[in-house]
Amino acid sequence: MTNKSHQKPEISISTSSEDETQEKAKVLGEYIRKGDLILLSGDLGAGKTRFIQGLTMGINSSQIARSPTFVLITEYSGNITLFHCDLYRIDKPEEVIDLELEELLDTGALAVEWPENGGNYMPNPDLIIYTIINGKNSRQLNYFSYSERGKNLIKYIKKNI
């Protein structure tokens, strides 16, 4: 996984509550499409799952996203299919191979928490979002694009947030 965390983000958004984090993610969820790969990095408790909940709101899923820590991948249906993968508990990066993440992109969008645990076995992302804890409820969402599609996602976010 490419690391731009020490570079200036293309967009940086502050939130002051879990609801606000979800609302910012909902905007992105309204625009994602099949084949989009979004990676979410950040410390434990930084709001990655809350962000996924916002994405599911954006695709108009009737399901509320939960951390898939024990099942690794959860599928949410809405305007599109969103796959939510959490790599927190994998033991070795090679385990990502068996998840066949690239194949999921043929039928939906994919959001991955803890992608750094997948090392070099992770597919190339369109967008990486680093979530940073600024205080008890405040978060900083730093967005970096890694593809032409990622740049389009960033443009959409800038225009709609």
C-alpha cells in the first residue's frame, strides 16, 4: 500500500461528532460506483467504521454497517453493492490473497479498514482516507487519490461538502 500519510492531503475535513463523520462519508457514498476501492487507515477508534456507516447511508442501504472484524467481509446492498472489509485481525499479509478482493470490485465498490495489514497484497486503491483523532469526538479526515477515478472522487467531495 502506498503511503502518503506524511504528505499534504488533497482534501482535509474536520468533524466534531460521529454523526458528522457519517454525514461527510454519506456524500462520498452517494457517488461511489462499482469498481471503486477505498482504503481507510487510522488508529483504533479513529472513526473508520463510522465512515463506512456513512458510505452505506450514501448508497441507500437498509442495513446499518457494523464492524466485520470476525467475518472479514460484509456486503451491503443499496443503489450499488458495497463490500466492507476489515483486516484488523489477519495474522499475515498473505491472507489477503484468499479474500479475492479484486474480484469483489467486479460487482461492487470496496471499502477496506486496516489495509496496511494486507501489505503488498492489497489491490491498488482509488482513494485512501487517513482518519486522525483530534479529540474525544473530533476527527480529521485526510483524503489522497491514487487513480484518475480517485481524483474524480476528490473533485466530487470538494464540490459537495
